[in-house]
Amino acid sequence: MEATPQTIQQLERAIRKVADNFPAGQDAIMTDIHLQVKPSSGELLAFDDNDEELTRIVVEQWINSGDELYDEAATLICRCLEEMRESIIDHMAILHPFSFVLMDEDGETLRDLYLVDDDTIILNSTLMEGLDEELDQFLKDLLA
């Protein structure tokens, strides 16, 4: 599904609303941002670590979508976060490291969408796939 300009605008507006909860100049807090996508209703909800709702939108294009929506939503949200990184995300009063996490309709974590740790930014968790196995093999080789 190709995202409409309206869908992209809605996602950007939702990210701005999330950022408004953590204005620059305020004391930074420790939290992650949890984004829950609901394919049946087209909703995108954002929560902090205390399960306090930060914002909620309905993306009409997502209503009655199937489970394939999670991958499509992840791609769109990552793109919006990257485009808004310098102007908005980098100025949020959140202690590093922090991440934007995608959750399904049941609240189960699907993946990290955006991870920030000072000089390191990781978009999309596929960059980290297989890391455990590689580190285990490295340690095994090192100890041998």
C-alpha cells in the first residue's frame, strides 16, 4: 500500500504531539515511546513507559488492514522519524538511550523502530539481527 500525503501528514503530526510532551529545556526523563498500531480501527496510539497515552490518531488508510499493516506502518514511521530527527526528535527531553518501539494490537512489542544512544542511531531492528550469535561465536573463538 502506497502511503497517501494525508497519512504521512498524520504521522508527522502525531510525532510532533509526542515531542510536545517532552519539550526542550525541560528536565529530561527516562522513557521509551511505545507506538501501538491497531489494524482493525486504523488507530496509532503513543504511550510512555508508564502507559500514559501521549497521543492518538486514526489513519483512515489503515482501517481494516490486515497484519501486513505492521510492516508498512513500521516503514512509514521510520521514514518520518528520520526526516524529523534533527528538527524535533533530537530536541526531546528524554534521557539517552531511548527508542520508539512498535507494538501490535495486543500490546506485544514487535520491533524497535528508532533507537538513540548519544552518537548511535539505529533505524529498524534488522541491523541488529544475528548479533547475539555473532557475539557468542566471537567469544567462543576468543576463549579457544
